[in-house]
Amino acid sequence: MRYRLTFIAGLALGYVIGARAGRERYEQLKKSARQFAQNPAVRNTAESAAQSGRDLAGKAYHAVSDKVGEKVPASVADRMRSLRYRGQNNEDDWGTTNT
């Protein structure tokens, strides 16, 4: 499914870049993309996917750090901590929250 969506997005981008339909068609596609991105169902899905990603990253960090121990550089450990704490207020940097 992921590859299909990537292909469709690439196809749409190629059409927009290479289209000879003119500015009118470009504006129509841009408006449709904006409406799609502002759809509450799409925003909620993106937000839940981001939260799941943060949760999985935290679990992966704990699993790896247990095995690796003190060999993890401090810069990597600090970055993982900041990612873990960023999602605790149910808001992310992408503006996908519905509040």
C-alpha cells in the first residue's frame, strides 16, 4: 500500500510539473490537495501515525539501549529523549493537531 501511495504521489507530481494544461489546472490540483490535507480524517490519521511512530521510536530506543548499554553516544541519547518528551503534550511540530 505504501508503494502504491508513493507511486500515485509521484504520478501527480509529475503531472503537475510536466502538464501543459496551464495555470488553471494547476490551481485546481493545488486546491484539491489543500482540501485533502485539511480533511479532519486525514489530519487525525496523520496525528495517530506520528504518535505511533514516536511510541515505536521510544520502544526501539529502550530495546537498543538495553543491549548496547553505555556505547550510545550522548548526542543520540539526548535526541531520543527530546523526541520522546515532545509528544507528551499531544502536539507535534507538523500542525496536525485539531485543537
